Amino acid sequence: MNAAVNPCLDIRSLSAVLPNGVRVLRSVSLSVQPGEVRALVGESGAGKTMIGKAVLGVLPPSVRIVEGDILLEGEDLGRLQPKARRTLMGARTALIPQDPLTALNPSRRIGPQMTDRLVRILGWSGQRADIRIRQLLDEVQIRDPDRVTKSYPHELSGGMRQRVLIAAAFAAEPRLIVADEPTTALDVTVQKQILRLIAQLQREHGTAILFVTHDLGVVAKISQKVSVLYAGKVVEEAETAALFASPQHPYTRALMAATPRYTNPFASLKPVDEAVLAGLASEIAAADQAWRRPHG
Amino acid sequence: MDDGRISRHGSGAKLWLAGGWLLLALLAALFAPLVAPQDPLAQDLMFERLPPFWMSGSEPGFWLGTDSLGRDLLSRLIFGARIAFVVAFAAALAACLVGSTLGLISGYFGGWADRIISRVVDVWMAFPPVLFAILLVAVLGTGLSSVIIAIAVIDWTRFCRVIRAETMGQARMDYVENARIAGYGRIGIMLREVLPNVVPSIVALLSLEMGIAVIVEAILSFVNLSISTDDPTWGGIIAEGRLSIHQAWWVLVFPLITLILTVLSFSQFGEGLKARFDPVLR
């Protein structure tokens, strides 16, 4: 198989269950091509973050994958030994987390935290890692890298911390970055800058991103393709432009109607229609029925 | 922010006062033969039950008076500090090493390791500590090393419980997950990422434990189960002072004050250090 034709990330009918038997992911399939941004939208509890965690191999111990494969550049992650998997993932993937405060170790300075990974996992020399980090901090528009690398996380603002984390994510030139609601914990004004920064670095580095969000506005700005998730099931997937132009699934249409618009700020928001939810419920029930039959 | 600043200043004063007393006591203990005005073991029946220096009937050179055998109280306290500090450091360090290691493993790995360690701690803590100590010393025989071992064996659970809880809290933080994604092994994450975040608690607890070790040693020497030689110990002096409380109150009161100040200083010093070295609180 030629690596060039493989998608960067390929998830094939992935299902995961909780200990009580409830499926949190329902045969999810999606792929991210090299250099592409794929948005994953859905409401809270739809399983967006769960997919991200499954890809990165950090699912909570209680969640069990019962079906499906995750392929990173054609390599089946489920077949790898834990150690080999860790090394592969450490080199080829990265995470831009949701909460920039807890994602940095509070008792270690920024600089060592950023270089550590390059040195220990990728075997770079300390000097090379330092240069690389400075270069990345410059790319995320941090003007005083000396101060920042010597700081503790709590000495930086939320926006600065998120910039640091973005720089850290891109530092090792991963093929795939999972961005888990990277703007949710930030002020609205900072959100926009951070989003622009991620988009810019993504273009320059050609990194594929799985962008998890609940914000359709963000989806429109950053992604080329979208998967709409409801209750752990992909209900619609399309090119971003096509999705916004003509949403096919009633749930997608309802989500769009529920998005606030700046053009008419006084219009009341429309909650998702009862009929749409009922349709979704029966769709999910049918999917579960079909799934249970072969799986007993 | 204001509250933080006020409490930090408060902890600064506490830190210096407690640290000052501990330093003074430590130096006195280290250089006891030089600073003690008298031989702590020299008996002189002519000078028995001399009062402290400000009362009438006191003799120069016997600042805090003498006990019923005419031994200088200040010198005995200074020499007693040697044993108190040796026990404090050795026992607390041993308890800390064992307890923190098990706590870290228990809190970070969870699962069956946590279940086993936690049950052992529960059973351990069901024993009344002082009775446990007396039992242990009875089995091990009296002597300095027995006292140290007894205290470490009893009190490692304190470290284990606190560090386990702290570690569990830290292990849930996103930075630990990030480190996993970055490809670190579990032991590497535990030592490099989690451990530095529980060190402030370990330090505070270590200092507190030193104070507790001082008390336990005093209790054991009070019931004559500590070291078996004639070397003065604070607990031993208190026990002797109790017998002559009506004739010479100072023999009981001064060692008590010394003991309380030292124990209090250890605990306050630990709190102060934690406040100073925890980057989040700082």
C-alpha cells in the first residue's frame, strides 16, 4: 500500500460502550485526508470528545471499544503493541486541548514542558528543541519568548497559554492534530485570534486537524469537511460549504436554525424541534437494533 | 487577590518565626557540648531544686534552675534536643519515603494496587498509635533505633493517605493526559509530571511529621520506653518534673514549653514552606 493514498486518519465503524452497555459511539466512520481540517460538531454528550480521545488512545478506562478500527496513515492502531503505539502517536499526533489552564503542568516552567517531548520522545538534542520552540513561539506571535519559557503556567493569561499549547502541538510536526474545543474556555475576543492562528499554522504546516466543536460558526471558518454527530452517531457528513448551503438531515437544519446570528441579534433562538428529536431517536433505535443482531 | 496577599504575608511571618526557633534549637543540639552551661549529667545535692534565674535563691550559671538531683535544667534540655532532632529527622524521613511512595503508586495507578494499599492503610490506622508504639518498642527493645523504627512503622500511613488523595487529583488533570498523548510511559509521567505537584504537600507533611515524632518520642521516654541510657530526653525530664511539681514547677514547665514550641514550629514551618513553594498558591 502506498502511504500517499492513505487518509491521514481513517475511523472505520467505531463503536464504544459504557460498562452499563450503553453505546456512546455508534459505528462512527470518518476520515481525514492529509492537510485537511475535518470538523466534528454536535451537542454536549454527542461523543465528539470521545472520538478525539479514542483516536489519541486516552479513552477513560470505563469506555470499551467493541468494534471498528482506527487507522493512522494506514496503520491499524489496535494492532500495535502499547509501547509501539505510544511512540507512533507521540511522534505523529498532538492535541490542542480545551482548557489551557489544566493542560499545562502547574509546577513546571513552560520551556522545559515544551522541549521535553521533543527531546525525550523524538530524541532531539536540547539545543535543537530550544531553537524549534522559539521558532514556534514566534509563529504563534509570542513576542517575548524568553519570559514565556521561563514562566510558570499560572503567570500567563488564558490566551497566552493556549498559544503555548498550539505551539507545542505543532512543534513536532505531527501529521494529525486533534483540537478539542480549543476556543471554548477563552474570551470571545481571544477566541477569534486563536482560531485564526490555528488556521494559519494549519495551512503553513499542512497538518490535518480533527476539529471538535459545538460552534457552527467556528466550523464555517476553519474546516473543509464536517461530520455532524448526534448521540454518538454521524447523522450527516459533507463538505463544509455544501453543508451550510443545503443541509440534508433535519437535525443539521435544526442546529443551524438554533445558531445565533449577528445580523439579527434580537431574533429569539430556536430550540431543536420535538419532531426532529423524535426522528433522531427512532433512527438511533433502528441503528442499535441492527447492530445488536449480529453482535448478540 | 487581596486575600491571597494577606495570607501570604501571614505565612511569611509564621515561616520565619517557626524557622527561627527550629534553627535555634537545631544549633543548640548540634553544638550542645559547647553551648550547654553545665554537664547535663553532673549531680550536685548542694544545688538541688534551684529556681530559675529571676527568682530569689537562684545560682549564676543555672539559668533555668536545677532538678531534684541538682542537674542543670537548661543543659539537660539542650542535650535532650539532640535526641529529639535525631528522632524527628530519621523517623519522619523514613515514614515519608515509605508512605509517599506507596501513596503515589496507589493514587496514580489505582486499580488493584490502590485497593491493596488502601486496605492495608485502613487496617493499620485502626490501631491506636501510642499503644502501637509501646507494643513495637516492647517487641524491638528500647533504644534510639527502635524508637525511630516504631514511629516510621506507625506513621507512614499519614503520608500514604494524603499523597494518595493529592496524586489522584493531579492524575485527573489534563496535563497528565497530554503527557500520555505525547508518548510518555506511566512511570515517567508519575515521576516527572505528577510528583513535582505533590512535593509541596510532602514537604508540609514531612515537617508536621517531625513534630509528631518529637511528641511520640517524648511520650515513649515519659513512660521510660525510649532510649535506655542516662542521656536526657525531653519526655524523661517531664516525667521527672511531674514528681517534684510541688517543690520545683520549673522542671516540668520548661521542657513542656520547649516541646510545645518545637512541635508547633515544625507544623507551622511546613505550612509556610508549602505556601511558599507551591507555584499555584504563590
